[in-house]
Amino acid sequence: MAKDLIVSSTPRETRVALLEDGAVSEVFIERESRRGNVGNIHKGRVTRVLPGMQSAFVDIGLERDAFLHVDDVLAELDENLLTPEELAAPARGREERGPIEERIKEGQDLVVQVVKEPLGQKGARITSHVSLPGRYLVFMPTVEHVGVSRKIVDEDERRRLKTLLVQIRSARGGGGFIARTAGQGREAPDFERDARYLTRTWDEVRARAAREAAPALLHRELGLVQRLLRDLLSEDIAAIRLDTEREFHRTAELVRELQPELASRVRLAGTSGSILDEHGVSVELERALRSKVWLLSGGYIVINQTEALVAIDVNTGRFTGKKDLEETILKTNLEAVQEIVHQVRLRDLGGIIVVDFIDMEERKSRQKVMAALEAELRRDRSPSKVLSVNEFGLVILTRKRVKQSLERTLCQQCPYCAGSGMIKNAATVCSEIYDEVKKIASDVRGQALRLRVNPEIARALAGDEAGVLTDLADLVGPEITVQPDPLLHQEQFDVVAS
């Protein structure tokens, strides 16, 4: 499967799309003002210990206190003391080591790492079991363990990698190491270089933790493009296309460092328009913000996110089939499987996902649908598991959720419908204004521009998003005025040149 990375950067945000055989499969968005927290390491202070929930809340400097479960406390405090037998059976070890109130106290300082972004009204999920990913290795300073990615299935290669990791662990004085999938076929110097960098990073974190008062950020995860290159760069990536020279040079330099043989695949887009529009990413993003998605046959699926789960309903719609009812239902369900997994990946849906397929009478039909679903899910990088299926077509699956879904990232609760729907937030509309002006910049440069916008957007441009006007002034000239118009929907705007 040919894969491409499409990178669009502005002074305000970066958007990256992963294309598989030309089709958009995943989209990643990072705003400079709201950098993600997953992977960041903090020095936090315990604010509450809840024995009834075997958990605690920790102030790490974010808007809401982070959530720490007892399992994640013991990972750091005890795993250095566990025997190999106990490491193989961690649940028994946790039971023997007591409840959370015996492990930590209110007011205590802890070094923790964010493993899940804040979601809705919930704070971030954290662990004191730190892991630092490199290109070929993951370093876990709180455990004594070596392992190999499950995606490496060749037994001889697994044994070779474990032998290398044992030697590296001995040379580095301990800690845990896991060989990543990208390490397959790599030699000792590659792993040793990774190990030196990761252990040095951990030493710096510990030194900073000794100096800083809680709450404090001790280590920030890499930026979006750098993270994706670290995790995705391989021979499968046919091209990395970027639309700004600054990001192009940074990316080319990093690719030369990681895999020099792929440096020629980093390319600066020559288009004067939007690179996202050119590769169909903008259209897919718009589809991903709608609850109803049409299938090619005329059927459709409806996707609704709630606080607790995601519900997906499959309908035949305009599709009536050619032979009998069972064939019509089976064909619709099979087509829906592909679109459901595509939308789950594109929207980055996670947690519990309930899919209501159209009822199927025949068992072999249900088996075909389940086989197709499991085959599609194998293409997904995020771990998932199908929990159940019954004769009524109801399937429950879980998918690892680490960050906000695409909808929650790009949208906010709609004030026009009392929270029953979603609209694009002010930051997204301001970003679209920048994109629109960028498209016509060569035609209007030096002319006065008038932006007619909803009053909410006007307030944002005068406040938190004022940097957009500065960026536009650098792009086309300083004469830019903002005209509030209460008749405009929050997502609507006009750019008028004079």
C-alpha cells in the first residue's frame, strides 16, 4: 500500500494527512496555542486521594487536575523491586502491595507522564510509569524488562533483538527497553544511539525535577510533524509533501537523520493553492464533521458521539438491491464496514463504539460482516478489539482513545441549538479566513481588505486570535479591517478587496 504524508503549516497550526493509495485515512491537527499533552512529563502535586476509587487527582499545571489510578502509581514505585516472576504477573503483585492510600499522600510530589488528553469535563489521564519513545526503542526507566513489538513476528528476529536489548540494558545500567517495529533489521549502533539519547533525556528530566517546584513541565513531547516522522517513517512512505519552505527544510533534515535513503521523498509543493484542497483533504474533513455519511450504493451511516460512547447506525437509504432482502442488507452492511472503519480512523473515535448494523437473518451473512470488520480494523494503527455481536446486528468494539476526536478538536457546542449540535469554533473559522486570504494573496497584495464576520469571530480577532490579523498583514499588507455582521452565521465570512 502506497502512503503519502501531506503537511500544511501556517503560523497558527499544522495539519497533516496520511493518504493510503491516494485516499485520506487519518488527519492530525496541532495548534501552537493548544499543543497536545500526551507524552509530556510533569512534576505534579497530589491534591486528593480517593480510596473508594483507588485513584488520586494530581495538579500538573493544566486547567483540571489529572487522574491517576492505583495501577499507575505502583508501576513507578514498585516495579524496580519486582522479580521477573512478579513482572510476568503484575496483577498479583499489585494486590500484595496495598491500596492507594498506603502508596501516596495528599501534598506529595510525583513525576508523572500524560497518557490521555483531557476529554470533555475529564482531566488528563497520567501514569508514574514513564516511557520515552525513540526511533527504534522505547525506554522505560521504572522497570527492568526487555521486549519486542508484537508486529515483528519472525522468531529469529525477535530473539536477535532481545539479545541486543539485554546488552544495551546492561551497558546503560538498567531500565526497560522495547524494540519498536521500525527496529526490524536494524543493527546494534542504531539501538545504541537511541538508548544514549533516551537515557540522557531521562537524566535531564530527573535533574529538572530536583530543581523545579510542582506543578512544573519537565519534558515536552516532540511537535506533530516530528512525532509522525519518528513513528511512521518507513519504506512504505512514498512521499512527504509540504507547503512551506521552513517546514520543508526542518523535515528534510530530520528525514536525513532518521533514514537518509528516504530524503529524496521529501518534496516542497509547487502549487499556489491549498495543498489540502489539491489532495482532497479539505473535502474529507468536511465529511468528517457531518453526522450522516452516504455510501456509494445509496445507503448511509449515522455517527453520534456522546460522553460515554460512540453510536453508529447503518441504514439502506435509497439502496433497494436487485435480488432479495438478505442480499440487499448484506451488501449494505459490507459497504458500511469499510466506511465505518475509515470514519473511525479519520475522526479518531475511541473508547466504546457501538455499531448497529442492519439485522441479518442468516448466520453466514453475520460471519461475512464480522470477517470484513476485523480485516479492516487490522489496517488501523490504534489498538482495537471486537467485544460482541448478535443476530440483531449489534456489534460492540473498543478502540484506544488517547486524544480528542477530530470533531471535538475542530468544533464547539453550538449556541444556536443549546448544545444539541456542533459548529466550528472561532479558532477554526479564523484559520479558514487565513487559508482563504492565502489563496488570493497574489491577486490582492497591497490592496485594502475588509473581513465581514460574525460578531463572535470579530471578538476573537480582537482577542485570542489577534495574531491572525498580524499574519494576514504580513501576507497581503497592513490595511485590514474587521466588520462584525450579526446576520452572518459563526462559520460564515466574506473577504472583500478594495
